[in-house]
Amino acid sequence: MVEDILYLLVSLFATIIGAVTGIGGGIVLKSLVSTFSDDPVIIVSFYTTVLVFTMCIVSIFKQIKRGFKFQLNVLVGISLGSIIGGYIGEKILNIVVQQFSQQKVQFIQSIILFITLIFLLLYNIFGKRKQKIEFPKFIYSLILGLFLGSISIFLGIGGGPLNVSLLIICFGYNMKEAAVYSIATVFFSQISKILSIIFTGSLLHFDLNLVPFLIIIAIIGGYIGTWLNQKLSNKKLETIYYFVMLALCILTMINIFRFS
């Protein structure tokens, strides 16, 4: 009971932060849940998928309603790549889970995640900003989506932190643009995971009692977070993003020592 309440509180925080910054919330949920729960990687990953997918629907709907216009070639390229990449990442994760112990898998995920987060954080702070590419080529968007979808699903993080950073680095987007495209990318990468869970019959292996509450929490968090994203300036969003990334680096480092 206490663990379920913690799940819901952390989920609300994760979806608000995820919608504000575009990081999706999966990485926040996974990092915090690892500190108080011993649930297997696959279960945490399933809860993360439900939460992030619902939050993305709310966020995308609210952004479109506000008047945000997606570049179709970028959206389709990244989304298609994310769907394919998400399928690949899910397959790799299942193989790794079968080959190694639960603790070993979490240790591997934490190591990869920490290295990735540190690199992206330092690059975004100290690296030279690229001039915005007004019309990125479809093939570049597809390759980026393929990479983001596969690594985000494998790590069980929803992909947001990687999406935002790489959209800024590769296409020169500002924080608001990167956040919205990131949410859309996360949405499509989660579709492949949901389809994989349904078609493989894995859904029967999960405890679904918590799912309706996670969906409600995701709707609330997604609405609040998107509202804040639309109200805050790019500078304030960047500050929040860097703070969250730093906090995630610290949490990931704690988990590395915990699972080693």
C-alpha cells in the first residue's frame, strides 16, 4: 500500500517534469522508483510505458490546441525511426534480461545511462550551439529516431533527456521546440512497446490494479506540465532541464553503487 502511494506521488512528479522539459518522465520515474522498490526491470518498464504514453497524449493534444505546428518530415522521420528503434530496443532488453540477473541488468542500464547523461549535460552547457536547421532532411530525422527509440526503450527511460539534447545538438532547436518534438517522439516509441507487450501476451504477467491510477495521474501531470511549458521562457526551461539532468546523474550514480 505504501509502495503504491509512493509510485503515484513519484509518477505525478515525473509527468509534470517530463511535460515541462520534454524528457517524457520515464527516466525520472525509473530513477526514483529504483530507490524505494525492488520491482523487476520489466515491471517498472511497463508502468513507465503506461504513464509516459498517457502523458504524451495529453501534452501533444494541448500543444496542438495552443497552435504548435510540427514539421511533417521531422515528425514522421523521428517517429517512424522511434517505432522501429523501440521494437529493437525491446527485443534487446528481453534478451539481456534472460541472460543476466535482475541486479546485473539494472547495473548495466545505470552505467550506460550515467555516461550518456553526463556527456549530454556537459555538451549542452559547454558545447557550441548549432545554428537552427529550418528544414532537416527526412533521412537524418529517421536515423535520429531509430537511435533514440532503441536506446530509450532498452534503458526503460522513455527517451526524453536524450531526445531534447540531441534535437538541440543536431538540429539547433531551442528548448521549447525540442521539448515538443521530444514528447511526440516518446509517444511513438512507446507505441511499439505497447504493441509488443500486447502481441506477445506479456500483458497477462503484469499486475494491472495500479494502471488506472497511473493513467489518471499521467493526465493530471501532463496537463500541468504542458501548461507550465507554454508559460515559461526558453531560459527558464533550460535552467529546469539542466537541474533535472544533474539530479538524474546523481540518482543514477547512486543506483550504480546500489546494483554493483
